[in-house]
Amino acid sequence: MNFNQQIIEEFRANKGQVGGPFEGARLLLLTTEGARTGASHTTPLGYLPDGERLLIIASAGGAPRHPAWYHNLRANPLVTVEDGLLTYQAKAVVLEGEERERLFARAVESDPGWGAYEERSGRTLPVVALHPIHGGPPPGRFGDALILVHGAFRRELALIRREVAASGPRLAAQLRVNCLTMCQNLHGHHSREDDALFPGLKGRYPELAPVLERLQAEHVVIARLLDELREVLADADTAPGDLLAEVERLTRELEAHLDYEEEQLVPLLN
């Protein structure tokens, strides 16, 4: 079994967690169609959050040629992404010009290894944006789907805490983006619950009103913590220790909220 296949099997068996040199890293599995054969090919890759999309870099470990997966998505940009919890389709867009230069520079600031790969390769490393195509919750029961979504937030906060703790004396731009992306996604999730899920449950289960009122009140508290986190991120001189304190505050509040929501709603949703 080759090295990549070992990572793929470990990734899938452990919901995105792997050991060895990639332990604690941001990894996804990218499945593309062969440009010539049309056969499916899966590759483990590091990624960078960027708002509603993910960024991947065609480094090939500093090899002089672009990797096969890059040629595949140029031929067919519809790809499949596995993040360890969710599997979804995405549209791959190769970034060009100023946008590519800016985002690659941000990646190098976060991890100088990207710059070393480009220098070793003798080529300009392509930067590719993956735009998710979400078609609704994964197959199965809605309560189980909620647990998957919650698991994604728990894991993202754990990754961010690790990244902040390992940060140097100043915060890299990519780390700020990681935090802001998490804030954006969490706000969107709670807004959808407030606007659709909770009213639907209240209409069907009137006795659930006190639970839903508590959950919505907790959403308000978490929204305030998100705003405070954004304020810290907006300060160019923020020290990593100050950011970590805010992330820890948010994590404690959010963990308690998610635990209570799952306890109360998952049995009904299933």
C-alpha cells in the first residue's frame, strides 16, 4: 500500500484525523476524474480556509511538474471533497493574477514550506479555490446530520486553538482568516436554526418552547462572543495570547450549547 493510500484509509477510518507527519494538520481528500481515463482518483491535500471556499495548492511536494489531480480538475472542475465528517461536491477554480499572488503570499506567511516548495519546483505553484456545492443535509436522520455539523464546529475550534497556540509573536493573515471563516459559518448556522429549524419544531412540538427559547438566548450570547472575537481580530497588534483567550471563551460557551442542543433535539429530529 502506498503512502497516500495509507493516509486516505486512516483519514476515513478516523473522521479526518491522521497521525505521523500530518497529525493536527488541515487535510481533505480530493477526488477528481482522470483527464484522459475518466477514472476517479483520490488525493489527500492540505487546505486553507477562505470564507465560503477552501484553497488548495498544487505543490506536488516541490516536484517540477504539476500533480495529476491539477490536470484532472482543469479538464473537469467538478470534484468531490471529503473533510472527515462531510462529503460534498465542489467546483474547482484556478486562481490567476493578483488574486493568486495575494493568496499564495498569505499561505507562505502562514507556512514558509509553501515558498520552499515553489523555489524547489522551479514553477509557479497553482492556487485552486474549491467552491462547495451544497445540496442539503447528508442522507440519514436529521438529528445525526445536526451532530455532524456540530462536530465540524468542534473540530474547527480545536484546530484554531492549536494554530493560535503555535503562532509566533504576531498573527499571520491566514490565521485571522481561519477565525473569521469560523465566525461566519457559525453565525450562518445559528441564523438558519433561528429562521427555519426552531420555528418548525415549535409549531410541531409546542411543549418544546422553553428549550427553544433557551437555545435562542444562547445564540445571542454566542453572537456577542463572535463580535468580540472579530474586534480582537481587527486589531493589527493583537497578541496570540489575547486571541487564544477569546477563542477559549467562545469554545466553552459553544460546547455547552451544542451539548444541550443535541441532548434536547437529536431524539426528536431522528
